[in-house]
Amino acid sequence: MLARSYTSGYAHASDQRGVAFDGIWTLMPSGLSKAAMPLAPPSLEPHAAQCLEHSDTCCSSLTSPHSLAFRLSNRLSHGMDSSAAPEIAPHEASICEQLTRKIILCNAAGSIAVQSPASSAASSTNPPLAVVLQEASTTIRYHAKWFAPPALDTLLQHALDGASRSSSTTDLYAALTLIDTIGIYSLIPTLLPPVRFIAYAYYQGSRSNRHRKLTQHAWMVAQHIIDSHLGGQFADALLDVISDHRSVLSKYKFAATIGALMITTQKLLPDRNIGAHALQPIQLLLGLQQASVGDHAILREQVTILVGTLLRNEAITHDIASDAGLGLCLELVSSCVVHALDRETLDFLFVALEPRIGKFELRHQPDLARLFVDARRPLPSSLSKELLVPWQRYLMLDELETWESGYRELLAKLSDSSLYLEELEEFINISVSAYFQSDNTVARRDFVYTLQTLIQDKGTAVPAVEVLSRGLVRIFTYKTQKEKWEAQRNWLFPLLCNVAKSSVEVTRMLLSVRADAAGEGYLSRAWTCEPNNHDLVRSTNIHGLSSLSLSALVDSIHGMIVRAPERWEVYNTFLRSLPALVRNHALWHGNHHQINSLRTAICEHLMADSFVDPPNETGLTKSYIVAQLVQILTATISYHQRLPRNDIKTAIVTIINVAGSRDHTVSVHCIHALTISCYELPEVMAGYMDAIINKMARMVTQRNLALYVLEFFAGLSRFPDLQDRLRREDFKRIFGVCHSYLQSVRSTSMLERKRTPSSEQSAGLSSTNSIDDMAQYVYALAHHVITFWYMALRKEDRHGLKEYITSCLKYTDIDGTEHIEDQGLVTIDLMDRVDADEINSTPLGTVFDTSDGRIITRHRVTGILVITTETALRTGKTIVTIRRPSGSAQRLLSSHMEHDLESAGDLEARFTASVTVENDTQDYISVFPDDITGRTYGKVAIPRPSSALGSFEIITLPEDEAVMRAIQMLDRTPALDSHKAGVIFVGEEQTSEDQILLNTSGTPDYREFLEDLGSLRKLKDAKFNTQGLDRAMDADGAYTIVYNNDVTELVYHITTFMPNDAHDQKMTIINKKRHIGNDFVNIVFNTSGHEFDFNTFPSAFNYVYIVITPSERTSFLQAREFTCTKDKKERFYNVRVLNRPGFPSLSSAGERKVISGASLGGYVRNLALNACVFSLMWQQGDTGEYPSSWRQRLQMIRRLQYKAKAAS
């Protein structure tokens, strides 16, 4: 295409050689003066001058004083005459060909130099390309008429070709000057090559800051063209450059395409009025559609910026929409965004795109949403719901090939960011719903494998992993009760085990698999009732549990134990959920070797003492991990009947070694584990008593462990089998531990317990947070341990330890004064009573008859003892009743007349009632004051005045009603600490108070459990403290269960023993709740299949619920058919203590523990007793003292003594 020159008709005179830029000199062949010829158009003169001046000053090779360009520029600056024009005669006709040959030679020389640097010297005789191009520009300026269009076209082509292959910006400047000169003084034969070169130069100048002037120069040349009559063709030529799909085959054309895009974006689009004919956006988009946009990053970037620029302009966007071109915009940016783009470019595009979303057609919305996903941009709400519309349609039409063609990739993109969790959730829901509607097994498996791959992919966002996991879980749990899907579950189960280490959801689901009493599978309600899973699972039953690969599950668990975790959240879920799985004995029936392999792995891991550090934000330490592993290990010990004995011993040794190795929480769990082991394995634990006591003794320095160590020793005292191997030194260490804790309490002045904040303030506090408020409990518990262990001592050991124990109960204040607190005093009293063999508090029955004659009764007080003598004057028989804080006892003294034939020693023993404290000389009082020596009616040995139990004076009480009432009150105050606890049976599927309290019976194992709690006692006319149960009309039932030992009594309020009112169920509920609602501690035998809710029985006085649950789900029918046929040792129950918020958790069952039916009764009873003691102290409020019955009796004796002194 031939173009007119910039000067229009001005440069076409046949005799004109050239026109000067300065508008002064007009060069003519005849050499006429400037006044004789017309001037150049004013509008062009500045451009021409600027062009030459800029090219001469910017090209270093052309700025030499000796260069042609410099001389020409200098003459233009100062005016020049016709003699400045180059003389071409007599070569006018061939000047164009000569210049073309020079350019060709320069190009050839440049190519040789590039190929062989050694030949550069040979080519040095040729002038530089820039000089030749400048020569051509100057010649054309003055002799344009001799350049015919075809020859000029050839010259320009060779010039541009050489400059495009040159690495010198000087050549680029010269070529641009040539284009500009031809446009001004001659004709541009073909516009496309110059425009392509201008675009190329524009791009090259933009690549570095030091060449920015090249960009400016290129745009100046382009402006000259745009301002000329060729301006309307410039945009078309630029579009041809952009749309040339072959441009990627040439570096030059590719760079020109980039430059054309930059010119369009930076120059043309911001000002649409540039040039006579603006670029049409739709044409630009159509041209871009033909370009190979997606193959090069820089091209994608420039196209993206271009489209963003288009969309930023509302008028342009309107034009594009009117021409139905927004779809083209979408296609273009989609092809760019699908590859990686830098963040700045994406921001530029999407800031422009988001406000224009509403202008796109509805059919474009899914693709537009996909674009946002491809760019990892947050989806606007209007697009979120449109993203998956095609996928839903394809699934409905069963067009599963679209999964391969794009939606697998979409799933991956939704998964690698947390921006699209809702969309990902919807994708999974749609796909899983369609999963079971399709018969295409290959497609279904491919979907599952894709989910598995994404879950394990490190690039998948953590929240997305859980969404994907829910998809797998949903597939596995689909109609789990149906045999039809059993094969599907069997295939999927190992895959789930494989990805468990990466997913919390999968781990939690796998570890919720259970077997019921009949061996049938089900999913734990604790998992199915979670909000995320509530809608996933319609049935909790699993058909074909036995066909699932339990070994795959064990391998997965084993890997989590021995390998470093990939994600803390998964590892933590594993640690917290595994104990419940292990406790489910029915699941592991016939696979106990698997349990042993887990036990081995845990023991080795604990002994290696190598654990990961929990993340800082959790606030946890390695001790938390150790504590959780100890809990798992504790659960494995319940399989001791099925595991090798040496392996069980290894587990126990591991627990003993771990105890005390880290912070107190680990030691607490170890103590709890040892407690369970004592109940389950007394014969094994007997061999480790020495090591355990030593370990506990070393823990005495950790005040936080006081409660747990003392509770452990208290429980240990109730196991005679465990005490057989203990030596006197072992017993002494136990008493020494108690002494240390008593000293600690005294030294910190904690004898008066501060009230722990209200439940609202302290809800959720652990025992470690409120341990300082437990000093009174430690104080009381230490005395209880001393009491229990003293009574457990062998008689031969008491003699050697009594003095040491007594010293433990004394302390010296800062003034050096020795003291014995009341609790210590009554403990010494108990030891004295035990030693005196006065433990029998049962009356002797009928002793006197009419033949005994008159009975004389006297009451005397000495120390803390009230001694009553009843003497028959005729026969001399005497009943001595000794009332003391720890109890009452009676002895029968016979007169000398009945034993004349006995030896003196036997007679003395029968005629003396002895109360021994120390082994040296004792004091005596005679039965009758007049019988000073006691030879006639006998005497009573009493504590010496220096004894803790004795006094220097003996007070005889007056025979009056006040004294009798006081003594009767003392007799009515039991020497046993009497406690109460409710026992509640919860039947299958029962959750409400009304359902539960109407039960009148329970399962067979429940009834056996009641038998193990204590002994059956009749209520009517009962002499013991029934703790509020009716003893007159059997209103609360005819019987109850009672447990008592020498120190403690526990009465159970058993709701199933209480009768129901056949006519008024509401009254039945009220009557039963009247008891359990006021019990601080309640025992719940829960067979409902649901977690027990602490608030099931609203009450202000319920502090503790001890919840017993079968280790496997058991229906009422299964309890009769399966459970009752098993030996107690083969039944297992989970025991957990639930506390009111704010009430400290002190129990060994604060975390669930599994225990056999054989040990259940004793374990739960001790839990209840400990909870009752602490609850009483908690109820005391600010005083916080334990309301011991012994101390009450001590106070009554002291008041009696005080009143007698005052009266005398």
C-alpha cells in the first residue's frame, strides 16, 4: 500500500529537491533564494526539527563533531543554505540503490560480526548502520524526488531489518529518524513495517529506565503518522501487528506485538481522540483473539493489562457490550489468567472487572466465576452461586466426561485456597449426591482417588482438606446399615486409613468406629452428633464391621504414634480420640495382638522421650502429649487378661518411670493409671509397691500432686493383697508423705480454706488452678490416710510405728511450743482405741439380772474420754463404757469372787479395763472411789496426764438430766463419718428426667453392680443413719445398699429401689428427686447410648456425677443375652466423673477410665467416698473444714467437761 507523504501536496513538485525544517531555507535546483519559494507548512516544521534534533542528541555515535548528523543538526540550528545539501550528482538516478547497498553491506557485516567475532576487523571498513541510515535520512530530506516508491520501499525494508537485528539503540534511533524523514519528505510505501518497527522500538525502550527516551522517540514518530493523512491507517496497522499469530515465531515480531499492545494500552486507549480515527475496541478484541496469547507470560501480562484498561473505561465497556464483545474479553483474560500472572497485574484487571460483572450476560457468569477462581480472587456473592451451575447440569445429564475436561481441575483449584470453602463444600455435596446415582464405577473411583490425592497434597489449604475429607466420610457413611454398600465401604476404608494422618475429619470418623455388645458395628454418637456430621449420617449402624480392614486402621494408628505428625490438629485429634477406641473391647475381640502392638509402640515412644512441640498458639507443652499417651496406655492395660503378662508389666514399669519426669499433669495421669492397675492387677502391682511408694515419696516436693498422691494411698490401703509385701520401712514412708503434706499445709497458713470463686467465675478451671484452695482437703485426706493405713498395719508393725506416727501428728510453733490439732488428736485416739481392742461398739446385751441387786452408775471424764461404770453391788459385775471421739466401747469386769481359782495374771487382766497410749506405767481409776486399790470392784486403766489423751484431773459428772441428755446426744452422734450418694439407672434411649426416675429396675449387670457397692440393709426400724430414707413406712423402699468400714459409712439413695406411685407419676418423680436432688454425689449407670448431660436433673446441690457406661453400646435385650453371660472380669465399663462448673476435678476418672465389672463396684464406691468428703468441705463455704464426726464428738466431750467444771 502506497501512502501519501506527511506534507501532502507540498512535497510533490517535480523540480523540488527538499524543504528545510526551519521554514527559512528552501533548497531549489536553480539555487534561488528562500524568498523565491513557498515555505513549508508551519505545523510540520517543528516536528521535523524536533525529530532530527532528538535523534542527533540521543545517539552517542551520531553526536561527534565530525559526524554527518552533527553537522546537519548544527546547520539546521543556525540556518543552512543550499550548499549544505549533499551533492549526489551525477548519481541522482541510482542514489536510492546505492544507499540500499550500503545498508545491505552493514547488515551483512553485522551478521558476520555476530557469527564470528574474529571477523569483525575485516568488516570495520564498513560504516556503522546508524551512519548509513542517517545519510539516507539526510539524502531523502534534500533529494526526495529521486527515491521512487518501490526502491524506497526496498531501502526501508532493509533498514528496518538491519535495525531490528541490531543490539545498538543508536541504530534504533536512526531507523526511527529514517521512518520519520520518509514520512515528512517523501512517501511511506507500506505502512505496516514502519508501524511494526515503531512498536518494536517502543517495547525495547520500555525494558529499562535508561532507554526511556527511545520509547518517547518511538511515540513521537507514531504521533507524526497519526497526525498525518495516514492517521486512520495507523490503528489498522497496529492491529495487524497485534493479531499476527505468526509473531511468536520471530523475536522481532513478538517484541513488536508487545510494543503494539503497550502503545494501545498506554497511549491510544487513555485518549480515544488521538488521531482522526480512533481504535475500535471490538476490532482490537477480535485481533487479540487471533494472537497466540496464552503461550508467553509477557504477552499474557500485556493482554491482561489491555483488557483491564478497556474495562476501566465505562464508555468503552458500553461499546464492547453493545457489540457483544464482553465474551471476547472473558475469553482473552481467561486464557491469560489460567497461567500464572503477577499479583499487580491481576489486581489491575480485577479492580476493573468487578464493577462490570453485571454487564456480562447470564451465560457468561459461570465462566466469569471460574475466572475468579483461576486467579485466586475472592468470589463476589453474585458469582458464587453461578460457579457450579454447569456442573450440576452435567451431572444431571450424566455427562461425566466434563469431569476429565475441566471440573477435576476446578476441584483442585478450589482446594488450594481458603477463599472458596463454601463453593468447595457445595461442589463436594453435589458430587457426592450424584456419586450414588451413577453406575459408572470408573468415574466414581476416579472421584474418590482425586479426593484422596488432594487431601494428601501439601498444596491443599488446610481448611479445604477438611471439606474434601467430609466428602470421603460422607461416601463411607452412606447407608452404613445397608448390605448393598458393604463392598464400597470395604474398598474405601483402607483409603481413609491412608489419608487419616492428613485430615481431622477422617481421623475423628475412623476413631469413632465401635462394636456393640453383639459385635455389630456402629459409629459413636459423640461423632455423629457433631454439627458437621449431623446431616451426614442417617444411621449409626455399620453392616459388615468384621469385613473392614482393622489391620489398616492399626497401621494408620501405629504410624501416627511413631512418626512425626504432619499436622498438629490431626495429631491432637488422634491423641484425644484413640483412648475411646481402645476402650471398646468388643471391637478388638479376636484381635488383641493389635492392641499389644499399639501398647508396644506407645511404651517405646514414652521411653524414647522424643516428642514434637505443640504449636505456640495452643499454649501446650510436650507434657500434654505425654499425658495423652499415658491415657492410651492405661486403656490398653484393661486387656491384661488377653495380653502376655510380661507385656503388661512393661506397661506398668513405663508408667512408673514416666511419673515425675515432667510437669505435674503427667504425674497426675500416671497416678491415675497406677490406681486403675491396683484395682485390675493387684497381684502384679504387689511386686511394684516398693518402687511406687519410693516414686510417690519423691513427689512430695510437688505441692500440686498432694491430692492425687494422698488419694492414691487412701485407695491403696483398701487392698490387703497389695500390703502383704510391704515392709515396715515402706509403711513409714507412706506416713512420712502424709507428714510432709501436713507440714506444707501448716507452713502456708492454709488451715482455713478460702472459698473458690463462684461457678460463674471459675467455670472451666482445672484442679491445678484451684489447687491452693484445696489445702483443707489435703489436710483432712492426710489424716484419713494415716487412719486407714494404721488400721491396715499388722499388729507387730504398730508397736514400732505408733510413736513415729504420733510425732507426725504434732508440730511445734515458732515459740517452741508443741501442739496437736483436733484432727490429729482424734487420729491418735483412734490408734489408741485400736490398740486397746475396744473397736467393738456393739452393746454387750443383757448383762444384769435381778440376782445382781442394785446397779450403781457413775460418769467420769478424764482427758478426752468419758468413762461410765455400771456396777452390781451384790455380784460385783461392772460394765465399763468408754466414750471417746473415735467411738464407744464396752468392757465387762468381773469380781474377784467369781475367779478365785484363776491365776493372778489372768485375774488382773479380767479385772482391769485398759486404755493404752504408751507402753510405760499407766494411771488407773477404781470403779468405786472407796475401793481405792480396785481389789473389790476392779479398776480402769486410763491415759497418763502427760499423754495427749489424758489430763491431770478426773471429773465426776453429776447425776442430773443435763448430763444424761449430753451423754445420750453423744451416743446418738455416730463415730462413723456417714455419707450419702444417689444411684440412678438410665435405660436404653432415655434422656429426660421423667423417663429415668420412673425406672423401677435395671439390667442384670446393673443389679450385680449394686451388690458390689455394699450390703443390702433393711430400712424399717433401721438403727443406722439412713440419710433421709424413710425407716417407718417403707415410703422410700424396703431396702437400700449401705457400705461401711471402721471409719466411714456410705448410704445409697437408689432410685430403682424406691417405689412408684401407680396413680401419680409426677409425685413419684418428686419423691425420688427429693433424695438425689439433695445428694452432692450421684452415681449414674447409663445404658441409654447417649452422653449423660450434667443438667438432666436440675439441682443446686448436685456437685458430682459418676457416670458408668458399658464400654460397648448395649441394648436392654443385649444386656440379657450377652452381657449377663460373661464373667465379670470379661465385662468392661467406662467410668467418668462429671463436675459442676467451678467444682475442681480431683478424681482419677476426670478423664474416662475403663475398668472391668469385677472391679467396678469398689472403684466407683471409692470415687464416691472421696467426692462426698470434698463436697462436704466445699459446702462449708468460707470455713472449708471437713465436718468430721470424730471432731464433733470431741467437742461434745469438751463441752461436757467444761460444764462439769463450771458446776463444781
